[in-house]
Amino acid sequence: MSESAPLRLLSRSDLADVAFPPGDVVAAVEQAYRSLGAGTADNPTKLTVGGVHDRSVAYAMLGRDTERGVVAMKTSYSFGPDDDRGGKRYTTMIMLYDDRTGAPIALLDGSRIGALRTPAVSALLARETLRPGARSVLVIGTGVQGRGALPHLLAANPALDRLMLYGTHPDGIAAVQGELAAHHPDRTLELVEDLRAAARQADLVLGTAGPASRAAVEADDLAPGSTAIIVGYGLAPSTLIEADRVIATSAAQMAVTGRDLAGPDGTLRGVDAELPDLIAGRAVGRQDERQRIFAFNSGLVLTDIAVAHDLARRAIELGRGTEVALWV
């Protein structure tokens, strides 16, 4: 590659309507975890500037997937994270490089990547921890993650056939219904009003609510043998504290981003196994059918890389993006 090779920029609008079926997203994310579990990928600890109640919070993340032959850098910047008066700003970008040739692949907006990657991770956590014969799921929340939850869950767990939703925003409920109908027009969504009663009937409870939500399922609301997965909010700390087994995508990240689930003494429950090890066959998610399992879904940059790489490839094949001669 010459230093004057152009860089492909892929904007949010370039990527918005690029087809990426849930099953393909789940496969890409699983490949990333399998590579990490097999030792053919690197996922260093992310760098952070800022923190709670600060003016801004920024992250920088670097990863390499040898199997894909890709190195990527992701940046994430949140301005005014505690501003509830409309001043919040969030930007995330991913730079992809071909690690076989040294050529840059693309610089792309990362907003859709997170919206795809996160529900795919939840789907894999569910697959690795659900008890045999599990049929019912309760999704809490109708934001971005709630809207993408069911299509990805069903891609990895097709036996789920009672689909329950707890939400309070009509537009969000309609969006969840629309997403489900787009991918599974034969499936019916059951809207529930009594959150805790619905949780008692669910084999899987998925908390995707936003920080302002007051919805909170307690440990006593979970049925024996159930799995509870947290992405955002909707599960009380007791669901972690009293769990029989705890699974995380990353124990180190849970120790940092899961502090709101700490017990009364400030101690955060330890992790029994991590998802990459479950996928690689080095650990098991469930040890018996009556265990109540808590799973913590936090992002690893390798999963962002996998989704971004496949999404960029699809977009470039469609002729999307703008080439910029950055190095002339």
C-alpha cells in the first residue's frame, strides 16, 4: 500500500440501512469470543479519561483478531453524561486496518455497531446459560437495546416461544413490535403490566431499561432455574447477590461498570465464569437445572471489531461511503 491510498469514510447514514440479519450478527460476535478464548485475539484493557459526575467520559480501545486479520481502534466520547436537560452528546468511531496488508479498511460511525453487537452478546449469554427446555423470556425496556433484543435472542435460541415485554413508552413498545414482526412475523409479543409477576413466569429475564427507569426485578421474583441478564437496568442488585452462579463477558469490566449492583457493604459479587471460556468449551454456564444464573453483558472491543468489519464490508460492496485522500 502506498501512503497516498484513500481512506473510506462510512457515515451513520451510509450504514443505517445496510442489511445485517440477526443470525449473521450473532455469528460474527461468537467468532470474536471464540478467537479470544482460543488465544488468537488480543483485547487489552481500555483507557479511560473522566468519570462519574465529570464533564465528559472518554474511552480508547484497541484490539486485534488474528483469525479475521483485522486490527481496530475504537473511541467513545460522552459529553455531559449526567445532563438530563438535553445537553448530552455521544460519539463513537471505529478505525479498521487490514492486518495482512497494512491497508486501512474504513473509518466508520460506531452507533449502529453497538446497537447490533450488544443484543447479540445477550443472545449468546442466554444460549450458554438457559436451562434445558427453556421457553419464555421477559424483556424489560423498549430503548435501543430492548428493540433489538428479541430478533437476536431468537437467532441463537429459537425454542423461546413465549415472548413478554414490559415497557412504559408507547413509541418504544411499537418499535419493539415492529422489529419482531420484521424478522419473525409469525411470533406474538405479549405485553405485561405486572413486572414482578411476569418475571416469576420467565425462564429468561433480560434487563435493557434506561437509567431513569424504576423497573427493578428482585431475586425473589426469579423462578428456580431461570437466567437473568443485565444490559442496562431493570434488575435489582439482589439478582446478582443471591444468584447461584454469575457469568460475565468480562470479569474485569464488570468490576468497573457493575458497581451499582454491589451489596449493602459495597462488595461486588465475584464472577464464576466468562463468556469466552463458555464458548471455547473451557467452562460451563449452568451446572444444574435449578440454578438461578445472573449474567452481566458488557462490551469487549473484539465484538465491536467483528461487527464493524462485517458491516463495513457489506457497505463497501454496496458502494457506500466517501473516499478521502488523507495521506497525500
